Amino acid sequence: MSASIDYGNLMHDAMRGLIQRVLTRISEEGLPGAHHFFITFDTLHPDVELADWLSDRYPGEMTIVLQHWFDNLEVTDEGFSVTLNFGNSPEPLYIPYEAIKTFVDPSVEFGLRFETQDDESEDGDDDEEAPMEEMAEPDDEQPAHKDAEVVSLDSFRK
């Protein structure tokens, strides 16, 4: 039995489950209202599947938008696959939940950020770990190109 409870990984698992439930609903019912998602993921994750030209163009990280046009959204317990349009060229992608770095729905100012745990930070100081942060809505004028303001959940704790 472990000497402590790994709240960081438990929180990540819960948030990945939330993403799975949201995407499952979208795959069955479509996007309601103004909802849309910016999903940033690690293109170097071993289980990510994308065209070679996309991995060459986006080494390390890529952000996709599920909004106006997407097709074949299939959700599993491990990840999701979707076909997106890149310059009039439909491309299938597979993204495991473990590869997701951020999940943002700017229409309702909701966001999740998954922080990576460095081996060097295993000094037992749990205050430095921030498994999830809320992200504010990006600026309406250029939502895909402007950085979002990050607000730590720690600032709301008493």
C-alpha cells in the first residue's frame, strides 16, 4: 500500500473522465448552442495518431478546434478519434486522453490544464503541484491566437 494518496493523478483521471463524457455527448447529440472546444495535445505521445505532415508541422504540441466542421467523432475509454479539415483536406486524428494538455470551452469560460509531473519535483512538497487550473476565455477578436489568462484554483482556496 502507498504511503500517501496521489491526489494529482486522481484529479487528472477525474478530469479525463469529464472530457470523455462531454465528447461522448457531443458525438451523440452534436454541439449545443455556442459551445466549442480548443484541445491542445502532445503530438509526441506514443499513442497519438496523425498524418506525418501534421506531426512535422506541429512538433511537440498541437491545438485543434471542434466547432463548425468535424466528422467521425468516436469516443472510447482511452481517447477519441475525429476527422478535421486542414485546408480542404480531411485528416483523421486519434488523441488519447493522456496526451491532452488543455481542454477549453471558451463559450462558457471553462478550461482544464493538465500539468506534467517532473521526476525532480518528487521532493514531497505537494504545494507546488497544480494538476488542474481554470482558464479564462480567450479574447473574442482572435481566440485561436491570443494566450488565455490562467487563474490558479489555489487563489480561491481558504
